Amino acid sequence: MQSELEARRRQAEVDLDVPIVSAVRAAAEGPVLPLRLTASNTFCFECHKGVSCWNECCHDTDITLTPYDLIRIGRAVNVPPGEAARMFGSEAVHEASGMPVLKLKRVDNGQEKRPCVFLDPVEGCTIYADRPAACRYYPLGLASVKMKGHDAPEDFYFLVKESHCKGHEEPREQTVADFRAGQGVEPYDERNRGWIHILMKLASWRTLGGPFGKEPDERTKKMFLMATTDLDAFRRFVFDTSFLERYAVAPETHAELATDDEALLELALDWLRAILFNEPTLPLRENVLHEAIAQARAGLGGT
């Protein structure tokens, strides 16, 4: 029975595209071109103040905030990531996986188009050096796909070509790899990798009812939201509960986890993968594991 369930899970992960990072205007109709791009593919695009649509893409845009986005936004405005989430994010649901995420707020100023909270109408983005991953990628999007015979999902890119955007008419031709490097997306992808893995896997397994045949309950979803959007709360969870007594977190890393948000995010994502999928990303301490095994055996009438 267990092997049959595992086979069904692996089949559910076959060739499923899950968009992860994309910035598309809410009112847009069919702006995504149905073509997978690789790092070596080229496209023409350039955005600058001289383009007639300057700042247009910063209105009515649907942007999912990644965990690392919140760290960078918090630094830009000098607040902790959790406070940045409360100030600039609104809770939503990631459609493919069913998990809670945050969307970047827009300003409801009574106008037809709602601008991003960070938009200055003259100068543009006021946190440009720390702007979210979706803003850096535009007009590209990032998706993951799980192919048959592969153990891990693979990334690919797609082009978002909206009618309002005149940047596509600029003559500058560049590869996807060059564009990504110029926009500084690589640190974002690296630090969000565990989050992407979780969303991808949950999306794949939804056809089977979720991990181990069960849809994540509301408590699990709240823990996911805390760990991915409020590192201050997750830090309290790590240091003020029995977390460090249960999980094999190296003592020499404790001081770093107390102050370094990026290190703490890595721990949070490892923890989520362990509890959601039983992946070996954050093992239980040996005494805790032995106790769990003993309790399981007792429940089965073993010795």
C-alpha cells in the first residue's frame, strides 16, 4: 500500500508547471506567451524613464511577495521582516498549492489605477535596490516544472507581453541569463529555493489530497505563513519553545540564527520541508527520535 501511494505521488509530480514569480496587471488579458524559455534564449526589452509607459507596470500589478522579498523590503525601510509583511502585504492564497502567501499592497486613492505602495510618480520605485523578485524579473516570469524521471523540479522562464508595455519595442536584445544577472535576481532565487520547492510539491500532490494523502490543516497553513512571512515570530518559536531540544540544530549556529534573518529563513524552510514531507532537511535529535519510535511501537503493541 505504501509503495503504491509513493508511485502515485511520483506520477502526480510529472510535468506539472507551477508559476512561482510573475508580475501581471490584474486587468490584463492573456499577456503570458505560451513558450518556455531557457537561460540562452534571447528577447528584446529595455525599461527606462524615456519609455512612454514609464511607471505603468507599477499600477494594478499582482505581485506575490517571497520570503526573501520581505527581508529586503524590511531592510529598505528599516523594519523587521514581519513588520514589513504587516505594513506592505495582504494575505492571499497561492492558487496552485493552496497555501497562504502575501501580495504586495496597492494604494486605493480613488483613482482608476491603484499604484504600488512604493511608487513615486516622478522618480519611480522608492525601494528600487531592494525591490521584490517579481519586479526584477518583469517582463519575465519564473516557473518550475517536475519532469518524469527527475527527482527535483526544474526552473524555466516565460515572457509576459502586456499591451501597455512599450519596453518590448526597444531594440536591446539580451539573453535570459544576461537579463537575470543585470536585474540581480540570483540571490532571490537562491534564498527562496526551499519555498519554491514547497509550493511546487504541494501543487503536485494536491491531486492526491496533499502530503501523505491529507490536505494541510489550518494550523499547518498558519505555521507556514508565520515561517515564510514573519521571521520575528519564527525566531521566538525557535528560541522560546522546545524547538532546539527537538531538532538537531548545531549549537554553533544558534548565535547566528538569533540575529541573521537569511540564516533563520533557511532553517524555517528546512523545518517546513521536514514537517510537511518528512524530508531529511532538519532531523530530530536522536533521543527524540528514539522516543517517537518507542511510542509508535507501543501503539502497535510492540516491545
